[in-house]
Amino acid sequence: GAGVSQSPSNKVTEKGKDVELRCDPISGHTALYWYRQRLGQGLEFLIYFQGNSAPDKSGLPSDRFSAERTGESVSTLTIQRTQQEDSAVYLCASRTSATGKLHTQYFGPGTRLTVL
Amino acid sequence: GDSVTQMEGPVTLSEEAFLTINCTYTATGYPSLFWYVQYPGEGLQLLLKATKADDKGSNKGFEATYRKETTSFHLEKGSVQVSDSAVYFCALNRDDKIIFGKGTRLHILP
């Protein structure tokens, strides 16, 4: 596709349930990022993938959060035993490794998660 | 740690007014600096960037200059339009990730 896509666009779940959020980066982009945007707040970094490995998981807020990436393509962010404070928009971004464009991240439209 | 502070919104202006959104940063070394914009119902997109001191980034009539001495990267536009209504995020890069400010919501009245 032309841009980063994310699914679902909206997810409503009950407290305690597990959810999976999906990100399809731009084809050929080796780096992939997950961010969280709570209402009225800035973007919080969650995790970064270079290829299929995650050199930086420092932003994951708890062990209920995990992410994986396969085939240097799609990534899934899993939240187990969701809590109300997990309600937010989850944004995915990807970037190329091409010289001169190292820091331009391209963002998807986000998944709005609501935990009741 | 590294951080970005930007003026709180919302900022409301009339069409054709002059815009300034202040942004200051705290970082070791010399990070690249960015302004991202999020239009209503759309994803975040890069507006402009500057990679070293005294660089000026510009796009769509917006400008920002990397000021090392004041650790600032203020966003300016000489004459805003209704279509500029959006949320603007100042950001810096650190070790392959981007650190964002909290965002400033801009409303432009016709």
C-alpha cells in the first residue's frame, strides 16, 4: 500500500480482555515504531523494531504489553488483561533506512482503543 | 532525560493572523528537530525538520529555525488559513526514536 495501515480503526473491549492491534508498514521500511497517545497528551514511545528484532522496548508500560514483528513486515501489539488506563489511540510508524531520510517517520491513522 | 516542551493550547486565531507556537527542548548533543501535524481525522505527518544548529525548516508557509543557544524550535507562519486548523507536535530524535511534545491544538476562525 501507499502508506502505513492499522487495524482495527476502533476497538471497544471489556476490562480484563486481551486485544491485538495490527500495523502494516510501508513496503520496504525496515524500522517500525509503536506509540500511545492518551487523550490530551503527547505521544508516548512504546517499542521500536529494526527488522524483526526489538532493540528498544523501554516504553512498554508493563508486562501486559508485548509486540512482535514477522517477515520484516506486519507487527502486532498485544495488550493482555486490559485496564481502563490502557484506553488511548495506538499509533504505528515506519521509516526507511535510506541515507538522508533516517529520521522521517510515516504514521498510520491509529487504532482507538476503549476499555470499558 | 531528553524532553520537548511546547506551549499549551488551544490557540485560536483569525484567518490571516501571524502564528507562533513555541517549542523548547532539553537534550544532550545535537538532535534533529521536527514539527509534525495532525489534521482532523488524519494521521500524524511530518511538517518540517532541521538537522543542525541554525538550519531553517520550511513547508506550506510554515518555518522553524533550530536555535542552539536558546534550545528552541518555534513554529511560525505569516498568514494562517482555516485549513491550518490541526494539532501541531514539536519533536526531537534520540537514538532512533522520536520524543514528542504534548501537542498544541490550533483553531483558525474564518
